[in-house]
Amino acid sequence: MGKNYQSEKIDASALAVPETVSVALGDIVEDMREGLLALAVGTGLQVMASMMEADVAALAGPKGRHDPDRSAVRHGYGAGSVTLGGRRVPISRPRVRTVDGCAELPVPAYELFSSTEVLGRMAMERMLAGLSTRRYRVGLEPVGTRTEQTATATSKSAVSRRFVEATETALAELLAADLFHLDLVALMVDGVHFGEHTCVVALGIDIEGTKHPLSLVEGSTENATLVTELIVGLRERGLDVTRPILAVLDGSKALRRAVLDVFDHPVIQRCQLHKIRNVQDRLPQRLRSVVTARMRRAYHADSAVAAEADLSALATELDRTHPGAAASLREGMAETLTVLRLGLPPTLARTLRSTNCVESMIEICRDHSRNVKRWRDGQMALRWCAAGMVEAGKQFRRVNGHLHLKSLRDTLNRNTETVGATHHDETSKAA
């Protein structure tokens, strides 16, 4: 018998499930008055007790019958507890020992029902939904007064500990996920602030149009070192950075520099919505709607050439009265028109012309953490952000225009070949 016999994972199929179970109605009369759920809980506890007795019989043989070849014996009962609807409920559990008495054997049914894994999951789900640790008990299902009075593990500190453990697990799994199998066509990177801490997050869109939360790092600002660390981490986890990829960014120079440094053939698309906001911030209120309408019309032009002509004309008009807005409009203009230059269909262009996909994920992270009043440290920000990203991943749908992603991959490949050929010709002429 090994020393880790109690920690070995129990296979549910190994449980000795009795064919019939007798329920003592007298013991659940009080539960019947409190409703169907309380009745089901009372009955379920009796069924669980029958399952544990069946497991004991499977290990030690039928009670009262001598078996000289048996390998285990009954050892009375001891105090135990099982997980029930986000709480721990005390029960009396049967005990079994080896014939020589040197070790105690696990009872499969008890090991299964006493697992605390579901407690952490329920704590995380409820806190991410906005329920505070103080009100955790209010969010639990009613299981009957008698059961509720003896329940434990619902205190503020117990729930907080379980939430920290669950979010640490979510963070570790997110940062350790293997990315080797992902065939990404587009990458979006953006930052989210939690108090004084900034988390830079990455979202990938694969060839089938599925969105994948990829990773995150924490720092004080979106600097080049921080973003490079994020993207290098993706490469070290198996992400193929040699394929052409469309990187949709908000205009941060740090993000752009990191993408160009790590990926072999990135194609940059500057977020058009961010560009509109940047120009608006340099205009008086009376001009914002007019300039915004003209920029939007330009971004929906039939070609990149036409769009660039319209935007350049607008910048020329703004030069004399609002030079700051004109300079902002010209800065990175070509990269805001990448989706037009690539000839993407309108449905897919609508998805990739802005960073809305990653901002939607960020908004879910913010919404889940809205009750946090004090951010103690960067690790806390990482845990909450990672838990929000995981929850957002459960809500994702395939992007609009996903049927055109394969043609986008072909376009990116051709674009890379063209750029490579041009660079080779220029090098040859210089030589």
C-alpha cells in the first residue's frame, strides 16, 4: 500500500452503485415542507449514504459474514464532509482498513463527493458575476433549513481563499496553454487598466474564425519591453511567427514595434476607430461630427487609393485652422487603410478594421471586476484579468466574415511574396 493511496484520483465508474435504495421518508418530512429542492437534497444525502455502504461492502464483503480471504475490514465511522451546492455539509462516513490494520482504504463514493474542486469553480463564477464574498451565501441554492444550519465553508474568508486559488489556476492555465496547434490569421493586442496596473492582453483569430484569448502581462504602461515580452512568450509557447499575419493595433508605437520585432511577416492594420477618436480629441466640439462623418466615408471607400485621397484632402483643409488634428490624421494613414488595400469583403473588413474584438473581451474583464475597490498588487490584477479572459472565451462566437479568412491568408501570402521580391530587386540595384 503506497503512502499516497488517499490522494489517488477516484474513477467514478469504479463506484459500487446499488440497484435499489430505500429512502426513510420520516427523515425528510421537514424537507418536504420546504420545497422540492430541499426534498431532493435530503433524498440525495440518503442515496449517497447507501452508495458509500455499497462501496464498503465491495471492499470488505457483506456485513456479518466471515470471509477468510478478504483484504479489508470495516473500521466504524468517522466525521467527514461533502460538497453540496457551494458549501460543505458534515456527514458520518464509513471507514475501511486493510486486514493487517496498517493503512486506511479510501471509500470511492466518499472521495468523489468530498472533492472541493467544485467549490472553487462556484466561488469564481459567482464573484465574476458580481456577487461579493459577504453575500456569497445569499447566492446559493436553498437546500433546507436542517442542512443549511450545519453547512460550512461559506464565510467571507473561505470564499475569498477559494476564489484566489481558482483564479491562480485560471492564470496558470492561460499562460501555459500550448499554442503550437493554432493557425492564426489575425492578432489583436490592447491594454486594460486595473487601478495603477496595466495588463496588456492578446487575442488571436484562427483560420476558422474562432477567437482565442492568448496571453497577458502586467506593468505600469504599454511600453515596448512589456509588449515584446508578451509576444515573445507566445512564440515560446509554440505560436508560429513565420507565417504572414494581420496585426490589428490601436496605434501605440510600443505595440507596433514589438509586433515588427517578433513576427517575420506582419501586416499592420491601425484601428480606424482609435484614429477617429485621436483626431476628434484635437478638434472643437462643433467640428467633430463633420470630420468624423468624412473620415468614416473615406474608410468605406471602394479602394485604398480613393480613401487616401479623401483623407489627404481633409487633412489639407485642417492644416490652417487645426494643424494638430491634421498631423494626427496623416500619422499612420496608410496603415489605417490596410483592409482596403488587401481587398477584404465588407463583412470581414468590418471585423478587422478595428480592435473591437479584443476590446469586447476587455470590457468583459472590466465588468467582472467592477466590485473590486482596491487593487493590492499586480498579481491580483493578473488573476482577475485572466479569469475574465477565460469567461469571455466561453462567450465567443466566430467572427463575421469568417468564410473569407482563407482568402485573406492567400492575400497575406501574396503580399509577403511581393514585398520580398521588391526588397530583393532594390538590394540587387544597390549592389
